[in-house]
Amino acid sequence: MKRTNRENRLDNDEVWGKTPFILIAWLGFVVLAMFLIIIFYLASPRLFQISEIIGYIIGGIFASILIVIGGGLLLITLTCITGLDLLYPHGKTQITMRILPPFVYLLGSSVLKLNKDKLRESFVAVTNALFWAQAKKNRFSPERILILLPHCIQWHKCPWKITWSIENCQKCGKCPLGTLVDFHKKDGISVYVATGGTVARRVVIESRPTMILAIACPRDLSEGMVDVYPLPVYGILLSRPNGPCFDTHLELDRVFDFIKLFRPDIYEKIVLQEQKTAKAHDREAFSTQE
């Protein structure tokens, strides 16, 4: 699967990109390595005095921690740079991806005084880069795609409750849901609206997807990606022209681009359905760029 203009367009709103997260992660690794080395250097005389075996065991534990974290970070960095899937083991939980985000956020926001949401955006960019690298090698199947949406993209005056049951949407065209509802239950594609992380996790467990397209703000998206890892997730960040959690905006062409890349077999059906829906509700049909 070759990187295309469509894929580049899918990633067009990741303002900070991959670099900040990767650089801060390496900075954190250097700090951690220096801390462990200093601790061992100061403690080793007493440890070896008590027992050489204990000294070697503690030294081995410290070395193993650095090798595991440093090796994982190196593979993540090389994968992001080259676009080649160098991650190992494939499809398994990696310790590095679990511990890196909170460590980077703490170091970046508390010590370097960087915007935490920007760091989260950078993490999303890193995770998306890993997603594309694995997609090229067909590491996962698009058989069951879950499109997970936040409730804040629904028009704030809408009287219809669409959480859990997106079919309740009346397709009035006031928000993107009128178009996205056409994806639901189409040959393995499910669409759900979640009110928070707990509901989102429950949806993932019950729908058992092979791939997730998650749409959310930086905080919810980055936390959700860590929660479901190593399940493959591609993230699209919402824009918030009206402020957080209020009539947020989604670029629908990015959703359509994603479906066309991974499920071209149903793409045309959905486009046709959107045209029919738009005509029935007297609104302009959504169209994608090529």
C-alpha cells in the first residue's frame, strides 16, 4: 500500500507533526538513563559490599529497563522516519507505547512549559504514522471498521438523541452526522457516538473491530489510542471554531478518503446513498476531492 495524495490529505491537520513528541521522548530517555546510571553508581559500592549477586542483579534490571525502552523508542522513531514497519512484536502490546505518552506530557508541559494539547496532537501524528507503516504491510484487516465519533459534533439544538443509536439522526444537514449515518451497518462498518472515554471503551469491546477510525479532540483521541493499543487506530482531530465541546467541525472528505482507501468496495454505494439523502432533505450532497 503506497503513500498517496489522499493519505497526505488525511494527515493535513496535524499541526505539530511527529517531531516534537519524538524529540521530547528521546530527551526523556536521556534523562531517565542518566538518573538510573547515577543511582546505580552511588549505590553500587554498598550493593557489591552486601553481595556481588545483588549488585549484578540490580545492574541487570536497570540495563534491561534502558534496553527495552530505548529499543522500543528507536523502532518507533525509525518507523516514523522511514515509513517502514519496523515495530516488534507485531500486533502485541509494547511497553514503550504505554509509558511514553504520560512521560512526554509530564516532561513537555511541566518542565518545558509546552502546550499539552499540542503534545497530544504530536502523539496522534506519531500513532497515525505507525498506522500507515503497518497498513502498507497489511498487518491488519479492514473487515470490521468502527467509526467512533464525539457527541460534540452534533448540532447543539438538535432534539434527537444519537448516542448509541446514530440511526435516530434525521439527516437535516446541520452537522456531519447526517452524512456519517449512511456508513452505519454497511458491510462491516459501524458508526457510534460516544459521550466519553468509558462509553467509547465499551463500544470497542462490544463491536470487536479490526480497525478504528476515531474522531475527537486531542485529549480524548490521544487517551483513547493508548487505551485500545495495539488495536489499529487512525485518528482525525476535530477543529473547534466555537470552542471546546460545542458544535465542533469535522472535514468529511477525510472520512471518505479513509473509507475509499480501505473499503473501496462500498465507497461508491455510500456516495450514491449520500446523494439520495441530500436530495431527499433538500441540501447539497457532500463530494470528495480526487
